[in-house]
Amino acid sequence: MKQNKLYIRDLLGKTGNIDLQIRLVSGEKGLNREITGSEMNRPGLALAGFYDFFAFDRIQIFGLGETAYLAQISEEKKREIYEQFFSYNLLCCVFTHGEEPDERFISIAGEKGVPVMVTRHKTTKFITLLTHIIEEIFSPTVSLHGTLVEVYGIGVLLIGKSGVGKSECALELVERNHRLVADDIVEVKKIDESILMGSGSEIIRHHLEIRGLGIINVKDLYGIGAVRKRKRIELVVLLEEWDSSKYYDRLGIDEKRHTILDIDIPFVTVPVRPGRNIPIIIESAALNQRLKKMGVHSAQELDARIQDWMKSQERSDD
Amino acid sequence: MTERKITITSDAGIHARPAMMLVKEAMKYPCEIFLIKEHVEANGKSIMSVLALAITKGSSLIIRAAGEKEQEAVNSLVGLIQKEF
């Protein structure tokens, strides 16, 4: 498992598709400090003089309340407050609503090397966005060997030994108007307690290696509609060479699970043999998974129908 | 399981062609082979996997093999990297 790191300077740069609308006003020296958690602190109580349980090592959020409080106190009092406030090893301060901190605040922060930033967002909105960014970075990640495709809206992770035909299967699925997310290396992120998000490695994104052809660029060949950047994994399909001594599921009544990062994902094993059309089986598996999600379980329903029918037969025998 | 740690000295790093040579060599062995760079594991028998590691000059790389003929696999891969790139 990889451990990602987040530094304050990262907040000022690219933060994915979320725009924090943030800029630095002071404390450039401290930009390389590391953010270690997603918790934030409103320093209102500390500014008013109550320093018990002061969480100085978190991001300090100055909302309208804090700015208004600081605006109405005398310069003398302010000096005292700032002296005490900055005696802690603060991580960084963010002013919301586009409110600028006063000169004194900026100069002390500059001296101490505490980054001070201003965002145009409202406080609650900013906290929500920042939490989202931080949690995404800190969420557990694992990279797996496999191919991730989107089939009928279901994220299907194909796993299996090298050379079993995962990439060929993905190519055929793309040809049938499904989408490629990642080939070979799938970076899986646990976004939530039940959600696994899969994406490809940045460098080789949307390329497929097909034995005999070499590397092809799926986005260039099939267009932007044939690929996507990330997708939730909802089904895991293990492709393996047909082993005649092994028993393969014939009913599909019991649901099997595959565990990735402590999350159980529905799992099927599909044996591969020449002449067997694997992509169409994957399509059916994905459709069946969608049906199950909507509460319809084909195998169980057939079983229930057979049992009903048998019961009615018994009655007519009496 | 056998492991060896090496540092890449070639200026060009392991780009497409060297990666292909590496994978070709790895394919000769029945064991599982992994290349590990900064905690990221790549399947040594998959070209895309090796390319995605973006192994540059100065990268330190762990070559790990597990299974049949693991010792020979690691030795030959390390030999190849030291000789060719």
C-alpha cells in the first residue's frame, strides 16, 4: 500500500477538478510543511484567550466570525493576541470569504513562516472542498495487475495471469462500444467505506498492449468516447485457462466475493478456452450485475420458480 | 523469494526498447517477477507495467522473483540491466 503525502504548497497548485480559489498572502517559508490529517480548526476560542485543547497543528480557518472579532479589538490587544497565537507552531491559516488579514497578522506570519492564504469561498464550502481533497489523497491505495473496463455502466475489473487475454478482451469490449479505463496497472483507491475507485497510471493511460501488434493508443484509435479516466469497481472477473479438473459455477446462486482493501466486490471466475467468446460473457456478467443491483437475481428467481412449481405438483398428486 | 536492489545508471532510463528487452528476458522464467520502484510494484512480464514505472537514471529498483528458478531469473535480469542500461 502506498502512503501519499500532502504539503501546503499542493493546495495552491492543481487540486484535481476542485478549484479552491486560494492564494498565498504570507509565510512562503512554511509552504513545505506537511498536512497530516483532514481535520480543521476554527481558532475563535483561541483568539478570545482560551488555549486549552488548541489544535494548532491543524489548518486554521478564519471565517467571518474570526475576522469580525479581530477587526473590532484595539491594536494593543491585537498585538498581545497575535503574540500568544503565533507562539504555537501553527500549520497554516486560511481566511475565507476573500477577507484579507491585517498588516500585523501578515508580517508576524511572514516572520514565523506560517503560510497565510485567502480563499474566495465561503467557510462551510471551503471546509467541504478541502476535506474532499485531503481525504482523496489520504485514502488507501493499492495498485493491481489487471484491466479495468466500463461495460454497460458497470466497472469491471478483469484479473488473471499474464497472457490469458485480458487486454484482447478489453479491445473487443471497446470495439463493442464499451470503455477502457486502465490496462495492466489499475490503481485502486478506497474512497469510502464501500466504494473502490479504479484508474490507470498517468504515463500509460489509455494504451493497450496487444501481443503481436504492440502498444496501441485506444483514445486515438477509437475516440474519446471509448475511454474514461476513472470508474467505480463493481465487479471482478477472474479469467483463467480452462482446467477440466476444476468445477466452475453452473448456477450462480451463491454470490462470491473478492476482497480489495477490505471491501468485498462481487466476483466471478470465467474459464477461457479457444472458441469461447469472452467479451460477450463479460457483457452478460455486467448486465446481470446491474440486474442484481436493481434487486433481480436471475438464478435465485429461477430456483424459486422451480420450487413453486414442484410444490404445486405435489398438491395435484394428492 | 529472491530480491536484489540495483540503481539504474543509464542516461536514458528504461524507456520502450530497454523495457522490451527486460520483459523478454523475464518471460523466459516460469516464476513471478516484480520490479519495485518507490513502493510501486510492476509485473516484470508486462511491458505496460514496466513502462508505467518510469524508471529514470538514478532510480533505485528492487527486482523480486518468487517461484521456480527465481535465483536465475533475478541474476539474469540484474546482469542485463548492468550490462545494457
